[in-house]
Amino acid sequence: MNTEKVSINRLVTGVPGLDEILGGGLPEFSFNVIAGAPGCGKTTLAHQIMFALATPERPALYITVLGEPPLKMLRYQQQFEFFDAEKVQCSIHFVNLADDTAAGDLSKVLSRIVTEVQMRGPGLVFVDSFRSVVLASQQENNEFLSLQQFIQQLGMLMTSWQATTFLIGEYFNETDPNPVFTVADGLIWLRQNMQRNSMVRKLELIKMRGQPTLPGLHTFRISSAGINIFARTQAVVQTESGSTWPAGTRLKMGAPGLDEMMGGGLPHGYSLLVAGPSGSGKSILGGAFLAEGARNGETGILIAFEQHFNSTRGPVIEKLIESGHISLIDIPTSELSIDEISTLLIAEIHRVKASRVVIDSLSGLELALAPSFQEDFRESLARMVWALAKIGVSLLMTSELEDRYNELSFSPYGTAFLTDAIIVQRYIEVDSRLQRVMAVVKVRASAHSNALRLFDIDDNGIRIGGMLLDHEGLLGGSPSERPNYKPLNRDADSD
Amino acid sequence: MQNGLQHNQANLVRLAVEGVDAAGIADTAITTWQAIETALSPILGERGVASLYQRSLYLARVDYPWLTAASKTPPQTRDFVDLRAALSQQSNAHAAAANGALLETFYNLLTSLIGAALTDRLLDSVLDNSTSNLDGHNTLP
């Protein structure tokens, strides 16, 4: 007896991010629903899939019924880069059934679809908008085919004719017991959420028969290139193979003396939080970290949310950006999601084979997010940090931290627990001067100094100095001299 | 496609020069319009084509006011009765010129809405075929 199971071919949709979410692509001959409120991108998604998949051997039939007039649809859809007029009438055929639908006779609509399918032999069929069909079936005194019968017959017909089918419709409530959802093999739901003045688009695969999909709401953006979906980071990097660096490798920080404070440098693959008040030198430390990597032949990535003028990054960093040792990701817009930034970042890490990443700063990152994502900033950030750790890059994040002299905190977001290492910088007043001190608070699973060291910033970068052993109360901001101080010889950190 | 339009127009003018009367010009013109309607209505819908046609008549009547008569009745584009009647009542040269202007207006209108590339894709077979039919036209008396 032959025990061979059917193998379902998966069609690669060509929509960035969608195939990852689908688990490899759309099952061939599946019967899918693309649903969502008006303006959420259903027709655009359908067109993008169609222009990617349609070939003379696998032509597409795009059936427009009542809804968006075809003239307008053709006018607006060709604004997208994926719209290729050469494919129209060759591998893509548009058919308008508005008049048949207006009559409310679904059997006639079905008959027209059958005729067109038999004539064209399409491998892909799109019905837009299916809501029109639903409404037509609800007209009073409708003695024709019921919607349920229509859907079942259409589904059977399309699968038998080996056509992958998409019904595009406006459904406002997925809990609605619509027969379409029962018959459909795949259910792609597009949403747009408004919060304050910000709108965020999200896509969810509620159902896709026969294959594992990535669960959850995935954000997407519509640009002139079409739809770009940013799959949830945590799910995407499950397949990453991780770092090939030898275990125990330590990265030099690029600030003399700091490596010793950290017990030999930052362990590779660690995330490091540098927290401190404005102007304390966090960005400079981030730059030094990348420059040190470049000196060792590594490539780094700088995600900058602040300091818009190139000159403020310093000549060394600018030269390294120019020479390609540091890749600069300028975040062009606000109202982002962490997943969008992560997708951008992970793609860039792979492109330039980066081993060091600097995010400057978390405050800027938070401001760049859409309000709805700011609410769960910590959770999103944890997902990104986890993803980068899985990939095996070393991450340095700066965090603006107002000096408070009556408490000791390391991050305004409570993100300290997310990172493997923490360096904190503070201002103190000594002899009527504003001095900077730095301490290594944490290096996970590693010995490190607990010294509070003075440091200066000059043209050569960060210079770490000694400890103020003859003073006490440094963390209170205004240290006082210790009377009768005698240095302890055993203190290895003292200069 | 501009070439197809010009060729189509040139053929109508040639027919007029060769003595085909206005009714014959109208018949040939209507053949082209019916082919356009057949090509576009499955895609844009009958009402969509009718709207474009009505708008073209409205624009073209600036130069040919008598085309107003062609848009008296509600959009029934399939038989183009009104256009046929309006063209038939003119001199053959005038009918050929007016139809050429109307066709060009329609083409430009569609181009302005969906672009030249797509317009050409949709009308490709129509104007080429109508042109080749006209080349072998046998309506000479």
C-alpha cells in the first residue's frame, strides 16, 4: 500500500515578513480570507501578493464586486512599486461583477465566477470586496442561494480548480459566527489602532490550516514599496544559530582602565546598560566601544535617536561610519514598534556581520515608539534584548538617569534587570568642581571592581582616574573629606 | 497606443477623403467604440465605462457642440445610438474629425486616471484590431 502523504506546496508571497509569519508561505490551493476595517490595507495586501505570485503559467483573476470602483482601485494601486502594468491582461486579469452582485443573486455571481475561472484557468483568484457579496445576500426577499451555500460551493470550486483563493472583506468583529470563517483555510486579520494621535497597523494570522504560524499581533507599515510586516522578534529569532565566538571571550571597552574594572572587559554576547545624567559621557563610551571593535576588525552598529548633527558624534566615529566599520541606523520616523526596530536592526546585523551594537539612547528609543507601544516598553525591550542575545551580538545601551542623591537607581525604566552588565555614571561636587564618577554595578557571572572611580573626558575620549579615598559620601553628591584618612594598601583599585 | 489612435483617426479621415459618407464614418466609429466597451466593461464595469464616455463627450463638445446630442439619453454605451445619429448628421470630414477628438479625449481621460501603461495594456488589442480592420475597410460605395 502506498503510504505517501500529500505534500502541500507553499507559495512565497513576496510580502516582507509575511512568509515568516505564515511558516514558509501560503499553502497552495488554500481558501483564504483577508479581513479588516476599511483602510487597513486589505486590497493593498491582496495586490502585493498577486503581483508577486502571478505568472503566465499561474495567472491571477482579480474579481471586483461592489465596493471600491475598479477605476479607483487601479489608479491608486499602481502608486505602489509592486504594481507592474506589464502583467495586466497577461498574467493578471481584472473582472468586474458589480452588476451581478447588485442584483443580489448569488447564484448568478457564482455562475459568473465559474465562467471566468473556466475561461482563464487562474492559479490565483481574488474576490474584492467580499462584504459586498455578504450584503447582497442579506437583501430582503432574497430567494436565491444563501451565503453559506455560496461560500461552500465557491470554496469547493476553487480548490477543485486548483486555485489559491482570497476573499477580501470588511468584517468588524471576528467573533461573528460568519460561515466564511468556518470554510476558510486561512484567516488574515488586519487592524489599525488609534491611540492619542498615533495610528498603528497590526496583522494577525488567526487561522492557517496545516502549518505552524507565528502567533500574535505583528505590526506592519505601508510605504510606496507596499506592505512591510515586522514579525514579532522573539518568534523570528527562534531559528537563529547564535554566535560562533569562543565561549568566555571578553570585548575591550575602548576606555583604558574600564576593562579591568569589569573583570577583563565585557563578556561577548552580553548586554550592557550605561546609565547616567545628561552630559556624563554615555554616548562617548558607546562610541569608544564601537571604535574599539573597529580596531579589532569587528563591525558595529549605532542606532542613534539623538544628536542629529553628524559633528556631535566626533571625528573618529564619523570616519568609522564613512569607512563602513560602523553602520549608522538613523531612525527616520517616530511611531515605531520595537518589532520594527528589531527587524531593521537584525537585518542590518546580518548584512554587515556586526558583533557590537550601541543603542543611544533608551530615552530616544522610547520617544520614537508609538504611544501604544510605550505602555509595554519594558516587555518589548526585553524581547529585543533577548533576541539580540540569541543572535550573539554584544549590546551597549545608554540610559538617561537623573542624578538623585537620596537614592541609588540605575534605570528610569526598571530595565536594569534586563541587562547582563551595568555601568553607572554620576556627578559629584568636589572642591567647587563638577566631577564625574563611574562604577561597575553588575557584570553577570563575573567578578568586577566595586570601586567608584573619577573619570574625565578629553579629546582622546574617556580617561578613568582614581578613587576619592579621602572623601566620603560621594553618592550623596557633595562628598566631604574624611578626617584622619589613612590609605589601605590592600585596596587594589586605588591609584 | 498614441500611434494606434492616430492610425485610427487617419483611417477615418482617409475614408472621408475617399468619399465614404457620414453614415459610413459613423458605422466605423461605432465599431471602435463597441470594441472599447467590450474590452473595458469586464474590468471597469459597464457603469464605469459609461461614466468615462459621458465625461469624454462633455469635454469634446467644447470643440464640437453638436456632440451634446450624443449624450442626451442615459448611459447606454453598448449601441451608441446617439453618437451614431449625431455623427451621421454631419459632413463626413467633420464626423471623422469629431470622432477622432472624442476618442483621443477618452484615451487621455483614462490615461489621466490609471496611467498610460495600464491604459495601453487594456486598449492594446482594441485599437490595434480596429486599425487593422480599418486598413481592409470595404465600405466604399
